Amino acid sequence: MKPRVLIAVALALLPVPIPALPANAVVFVRNPPRAGEGGPLVCWTETRTRPRPLAVHVIRLDLHNPRYALTVLLADDPDGDGPAEAILDMPHALLKKHGAIAAVNANAWIGLPDAAGKQEMVFTLYAPVDIYGLAAADGQIRSRAEWRRVSFWIDAAGNPHFERSELTPAARCGVADWRGWLLKHGKIVPEPGGDPHPLTALGLDRTKRWLFLIVADGRSPGYSEGMTLHELGAWMQEKGCHDAINLDGGGSSIMLVAEQGGKAKMINRPCGRTIRPLPVMIGVRGKPMENEE
């Protein structure tokens, strides 16, 4: 092998460095801040005892702030134009690989068909999977939109959108819902009732400036027993969301924040005994200012 090729291979194997975080990249607060208070990127946890024990974790991002950008964290595509769209990778690895400073799980997925044509959800690290609905990162579409799913995406100008359509948008980044709207034009969509579960959600306020990433822990008696979709819609309405969608949840619900130095801190408590690998997350990346580049 020629020396230049050896150097290229060696460089490719080096770990991707995490960029320096902005000062006070994520502000942790004890009480929920009002709109405009607490900083452009804020994280907090709320607990309740009624109607059951509950812990809800929130990341709130000011989409107008030039120091931050919403980003989608996609796991590797193992076969290019083949049937797989991504592999399952560990959330901490995705945060580090993409240089994100905060993220939650996003799209649901399913395994590829076996020889008998059967598809299953097996949480095996690096297993190839098919992603449900829109998944786009850095202007590249990995998984196309589906008519039965609500897509959320950011366009090239930085504007956020929600849409249920089979037409794949020209998205800078984007993800898709699981089980539909929570809020649409300010109104709660799911009917009351159902069993409580761990849930992950994404919402926007009426001005489309403040974005909320939510993880509600569940299936943990005495700590947090989860929410119904209607309850989560009502909770997000209380926080000022005007539109919101439910993302994948259950044992996959996870929220990570990178501390100074890049080490990932898990904010919530996943309900399973182990952290599940994922193909897609949505989160926040720091943007260096011009005089810092």
C-alpha cells in the first residue's frame, strides 16, 4: 500500500473531535423558565405526583440564536443504495460522532426482512434497519417522507415546518413522528385515555422561535410511571407549544447533554435495564462565531 493511502486510512480511523462548546452551552435550571428567560439553550426537569409519579425532562432551544443549530444525528448507512438506511448505534456514540451538545431519540424503525420476509425490532448493536418516515441530516435525505407520518424539518433558510405528506421536502435536517400529532394549531389531538408510557416529543411555540424536546420517563414505579399521549399534549400546551408531535418512545426514550469536555451526561432514566441503540436522534449543535473560526 502506498504511503499516501496509509496516511488517508490512518486519518479516517481517528475519532471525530467534538468542537469546543460555547460558554454555558446548556444552562440547567431548577424551575421552568418563561419564554426568553434562562438563555438560548436550557434544560430542566419537572416532577409531579398526580395523577401518578412523573418526571419530565425538557430541552428548550431558541432557533433564532446564531450560536446554535438544530441537527439530526444519523447512524452510518451500511450499504449505500442497498435496502438498509442506517445501523443501530449507541446514543452516546452518535452524540460524539456528530459533535452535538444535546439530543433525544427520534424516528421509529424496523429491522430488515429475513430470508422468510419477516421483519422484527431486535435491538442489536450495528444491526441494519429501515427508518420510518423522513430522516435528513446536513441536507442529505436518508429516509423519505411517508404520507402516514408527520414530518418535521428545517429548511435551508433555517425555518421550521410540520407537514403530513408523502412529498419529501428539501430539508436541511428533519425527522418524522410516531403515532401522530400531540398538538395541532394549539389544540390537543389525542383523545384522553390509554396506558401511560415513556414518551419523547418535539414541539414549537406559535412564533416558531422556541423549540422543545421532551422526554417523559415511565414504567418506573415510585419514580415516574409515564404519560398518555393526551396528557403529554396537554403538558406541552401548558409550556406554550402550538404544534407538537410524538416521536419514538418506550425503552428508546433518552435525553443526553454533553458537558464541558464533550462527555455525554444522560438526563433521564430509560426504563430498560440497558440503553438501546438507535438509528436517529435530533438535537443541538454549537456554531462557532466568525471571530472564533
